[in-house]
Amino acid sequence: MRYGETGFNLEVDLSQGKSEKVETDPGLTELHLGGQGTADKILWDRVPGEVEAFSPDNLLIFSTGLLDGTPVPGANRTIVNTFSPMTNLHAHSVMGGFFGPELKYAGYDKIVIRGKAPDLVYLWIDNDKVEIRDAGHLRGKGCHETAEFVRKELKQDKVQVAAIGVAGENRVYMASIDSSCGSAARGPGPVMGDKRLKAIAVRGTKDINIARPAELFDVCMRLNKELAENPKVGDWMATDEDDSFHHDNFAWGNARTRRRGFWSKELQDRWTNLKYQHMDRQRGCYNCPKACHNVISWPGRKRFSYKCYGKDTYHMAAFQELDFSYDILGVAQEYGVDSYSTPQVIAFALELLEAGILTEKDFPGMPADIRGRFLYILERIVRREGIGDILANGVYHAARQIGKGAEAYDHNTVKKFEQLPIKLKKLNPPYFLMIATGEKMSITQIEGSFPQDPLPTREQREEFVRNWIACPDDKFKKWFLEWEKREVLPMEASCAITDWNEAMHYIDDSIGLCGFVSAFRGQFGGRTAYHVWNIPQLITLATGLDFDKDKLWKAFQRNRNLVRALNVRRGMRRKDETPPADHWAVRDHEYEQKLLDAYYRFKGWNKDGIPTKETLDALGMDYIRKEFEQRGILTS
Amino acid sequence: MKTIIKTIKTIKIDPLKCTGCRACEMACSTFHAKPQFRIVNPTRSRIRVFWDEENDVYIPILAGEYTQAECNSRYIITMNKKEYGECSFCRSSCPSRDLFKEPDSGIALKCDVCGEPMPEGGPMCVQWCASGALTYAPERTEEIELAEEEVEEGVEEL
């Protein structure tokens, strides 16, 4: 018997119209945990490096986290992995909500989807009964609208649905997959559309077994109370109305303009009123005591929910106020587009228009006002109409397709992916490394454990490191105590900090924990609820597999190198690890390259960012080493 | 005969506070598992959250009595201009639906306020509810004649 996990994957072949329940190898759980870790092993084994994102041979994998559905609070993520058409690299995508746990209760750890359906279909998983059903009547429907239709059609209110909207159907590169309050961005939406899979509906009524039940429940009960009472976890923006951080520091428009001093008391009061006038409630994800999602009813629009910086991206790209985000979010979420990338693509298009590279002829019938323009361009993008067909490929590809100097306006992408609009003066060395070498395409999926900035006084720093339980090693305390200027950190510290930051995300993405109670939230106050000291215990109690900090760390290293290997096999090299030229005003090329060298060495990668023979063999991944040698990527 | 006033407590539900997280379902199902905590399965829970995302309605419902016959006193509730038919908020397990039944055997489930003895800190669903939607609170007082020392579970002496 398997504990914590079900021990089965659902294999679906959409070309053949077949599905099969397949038992998995428990040894892989020991090596990779679950979630993205085991999904990437499947991608390595079954998707050769030459397979394009839109090939029927590309796999689309929905994974539950190893701890999803157990009593562990906040373990509810659905992790979606594939190869992305935007980057032609590994796509890392996670969403909260309820889908992952429901899938596990249906008896599966993953759904592995291959092939392409001849026409639009949806998948109906009712425990062991799996049907591929016609979805012609769902064509053009919004993500949440689809979920409602499917629930009614199946006469099941307790069904979880993950769906794409019009954007996904049209293979828009920024398309997301949405389920309940969760949204999986950064790659898998267009692949789901390419496979002509409109939605997956799942209902599960089976048991998940727990290896050491009473102990796990006892620990989780305490964790649940701790999470509920701890203001340092969850989305502080759900209750703290002071959002000067993003508005005064992040860049507006096409990641161009900082507006220092934009935030004011008057604005805060006005926006707070606006929010509470339109907010129905704050929602949580499955088995989590936090309520991070603001549910908003806006006149004339479909009800939507948002969390964190997701409320700012549209109005900041459009130089508008919060009411504009409220007006467009309900529309954009039903179309199913990533709210981080999409506003930048629209702002980029308008910048090209202003520069004369695009002309009014490219936008027939576009309204004159900025709000109307955003909605107009969004509409063209999701339907791939006119210029929208080019913009739907994201800033990097659109710039090259448009040409005529448009490439210069693509100033905020790394590895062809739109980055957060952050433009700063001086370089924070771990941030250089995270943005350069991250393969999850967004800094929010990499940063999170070590504070972003030093604290001003020694006393404050001492206070911070006191009871810094999440800290995996005392060296981080020493570095933090001695850290005075953002740009001055020892190279060794910068490498280790980057490593720790991404370690926590890799762990979360394999066990299903939300970054807001774990990986992302340590940086603000250092009081995250989950860390390398208690996660191994939770894994052991839930699964019966003995884990300790070192074994957990090794699983992270294995999963990290697996993503790197997948991307190296697809051609990614050091040249691709370049943050935007204008991310920081003050740059020092020589120092940055030395830093990158040091980090590659720290990770056990060669000068080109490729895991070395020694690294791969030490992690038991000689199968990767052998293929690299065969392909001439490593010399034997 | 000696009499005392006893306060009867009950699980109270405030749907407006519910975040829809369903931690109550998780906790109930694993608490009532045999052996205890051995499995998790919300379908076995004696509390289920009525779920309507479209209309932002989340209502925890506690399993009530089993009824052998299908109900003939069905009704429609209108809330926020949306009609909820028939069984939506019914607490009973009955022949006409799957709710509040063991998924394998079909045996009816009923909330027992976590049985005897009551867990320290109150019923499990209440203990896991962080939003305040579920509380274990006084419902009414009763004057009780005491023949001898006796303590009832779920009943607290004043």
C-alpha cells in the first residue's frame, strides 16, 4: 500500500481516445518526491529534446503534490508541466484551489496527457471511470463559465474543473489554465489548447492513506493554528491596504516608468473603499486557513478573484487606477490569460504604435481612450485576430515578427519570457543570479527565503535572526547580520542564498505546498511556517518514507538538475542566462560574469551552465550524463 | 431532588464567514476514520460545504438524520437572485442522493459532534475552521434534575 500518494497515474492518449491507469514506481518518490519532481522525470524519459511544444508527442502533465489531500494545511497545489511554445523550454506552472486534492481522491497522482484530439474535447474523470467527451458546445466559453457548464452537464456540484478559455483554444502563448481561484500560467495553456483539450473535470471519493496517522494529525493541527495566527504567511496584501511597495517601486507601462511617490494616503483610502464596496468575500484554497483571494463583483463583468500583485498589473501597464484592473480582470480571467505577461504585451503594442513601428492601420476600429485600447487589444490577442495573431506570441516573438526596430522594445524578457516590471538602480547579487539562472521564468517562483534587502541597524538584524527557525544553516545568519548595503554581499553568500531560495520552491512544487505559506514568504519577516526542518517530518509521517533535511535537500538538487538537464538538452546555455540590460542602472559586466562563474561552480555546473559528470553521477542521474555524452553535450 | 442549569452547546454555522476551504471536511473525515486518522476522504465527512462558486455561496452543512423515504416537502430557496432547488441545503442522507453516505458501503453518515469523549478543544471541524464560520457555542440552557453524578458529552455544566 502507498501512503500520502496513490501510486497511480492516469495516462491519456487524446489521439487514440484512450486512457489507462498505470501504477508508478515507488522508488521515484524517494528520489524526486512527487509533483513537478516526478513529472520532470517523465518528461526526461519520454519527450526527446527535439519535440516541439505543439507536437502530439509533447506531454502535458497535471500533478498533485506529494502531500496534497493529506491533513497538511496549505498542501493543495496542482503542478502543470510541459514544454512551452513561448520559450521552447520546460514550463513550470502551479495553481492553488482544489483540483490537485480532488484528483488524488479520485485515485491518481498525475494525469499524463499525450497526442491531440481530432476536435475539442473534455476529460471526465469520475474515480476509475474516465471519459473523453465532446466539447464542441464549450468552444469559446470562459474558463469559469466552462466549469459551470460542465458541472451542470454532469449534474455534479462537487466536481473540480480545470479549463482553458478562448486564449488557450487559440494557442495564445500567454494562455493560462484556470480552476476555481487558481490559475496555471507560464506555458501550459497553449499546449492544452493545441491538444484540443478544453477542460478536465474530476470527482474523487476515495481514501488517501496516511502512514503515521495520529502523529501527522497532531502536527498538522498545530500547524493549522500557527498558520491561521501568523500574519507573516498568506497574502498580506489581502488585508494590508498599503500597496506603496509595488506602485512606487515597480515600473509602469511597458516596464518603463517608475513613479516614486505615486502612493498617498488619499489614494489608499479611496482604493480601500473601492475594494470593500465590491468585495464579496475572501476565499481560501483547499485545507488552508488563510484567505488570500479577494472575490470581486464588478458591474457588467463576471465575478472574479485575485491575489497579491495580480491586482496591479493591468492598471500599472495602462497608467490607470485600481478600478481599471477591476474592470478588465473579470474579462481577462474568463479568456484565460496570464495577468503578469499579458498587460506587458499590450503595453508593448501601444509603445510600438506611439513609436510609429505599428500604425493605426494595425488596429482598425480601436477606441481612442487607453482603457478601451487595452480591452480592444486583449480581444484581438485572445482571438488571434489581425495584429493580435502576432502579439499572441508574447513580446519576444512579436518583436521579431514585427521587425522594423521593434526588437529594441523587447527590453524586459529573459529566455523569451516577460519578467516582472522591476527597474532598479543598484544590483542585488542574489537577484542577478536568480533572474539570470532561474528556469521557472518568474522571479516570484525563485525568490523568497532570504530577505530582499538588508535591515538598517545591527539591532534590527539581530532581532531578525533570533528565532529564525526556517534558516537551514547558521552561515545565512552570519551573512544577514553583516549585510549593510544591498549590492555588497560575499560571492559565496550570493550563491548560497540563491540556492536556498530556489530550493524551497523546488520542494514546494514537488510536495504541493503553496509558496505563500512556505517558499515565498520567508523573505518578509523570516517566519514562514514550512522549512527544511519540519518538511522532512511531514513527508515521513504522511508517506512512511524516511526523510531528513539532507535527503530532502538532495531531492531538491536532483529535481533542480533535472529541469536544467531538460533545458540543456533543448539547447539552453550560458548565453541565455542574461537579465534585462536595464534591470539595474548600475552594471559591472566583469563582476556579474564572475558571479555567474561562481554560481555555476557552486551548483556543480560547467562554465556553460551544464551539470557536470560528477554532479550527475553523485545524484544518481548517470542516465542524464550518458545521454549528454552521446549527444556531445558533455565529453566522455 | 437537586436540579442544575445546563448549557447545551451546538455547532453554529455562519456561511458569510466561510472561505470555502473545506478544512472541516478533511478534519471530520480523518477524525472519524477507523483506525482514527488512517485515511483522509472528504466524501466520508459528516460536514460538507455546499459549493457554488458562480454565485459565491459556500455553506457548511452538517449531516443530520437518515431518512428512508425521499422527501416530499421539497422547496426552493432564492438567494442573491439565484434559485436553489430541492435538496441543496438539506442535512439528511436519503435514498435520492449520494451526500452523507460512505462512498463504498452507502452507509448513512450523521454528525455526532465528534462523539464521546468530545476532543479537547471542541469538535474537529470547529477546531480546523480558521475563518470563524464554524463555532461551538451555547444554543440553549436546560434545567436538569440530577439523580446522581453524571456528565453528558457535548453538555457543559454552568
